Amino acid sequence: MSEEVGQLSCQELVELVTDYLEDALDDGTRARFELHVGLCHGCAAYLGQMEETATRLGSIPVDSLSTEATSTLLDAFRGFRR
Ligand SMILES: [Zn+2]
């Protein structure tokens, strides 16, 4: 559609992880998601953890996407960035 796709924030990405893993994102959102993951080490690590957890449990732990968990993760992301 447009090349002027805004970048996702880390918080938006975290909120979209479940849909991403369920392959429920539309093409544009998916492209932005993958762009962000490609550029953001913290989110790449988070996505890897979620994929691993989803594989291990056989489902996606939606509880881990609570607001509290998200802010904890975002704090952790800041720690990854040096
Ligand atoms: Zn990020």
C-alpha cells in the first residue's frame, strides 16, 4: 500500500507477538513487525523466547502479555541496549 509505514514501537510489537505467532497479522503489519524485529535486538530476543515458549507449551502464554509483563519486558529491553 504505502512505503510510509510507521515503525512499530517496542510496546506495539510486544502486543502483536501473539498474533504474529498465530499468523494472524495482515501483510502490512507483519512487514512492520519483521522490520522492527530485524532492527531491535530486545524484541528479537523477546520473539525468540515467545517462539520457544509457544513450542514448548504447544500454545501461546497469553498471560505473559499482561500490562505488567509488558512493562517489565520493556525495562529489560532497555538493559539490552548498550
Ligand atoms: Zn523493539
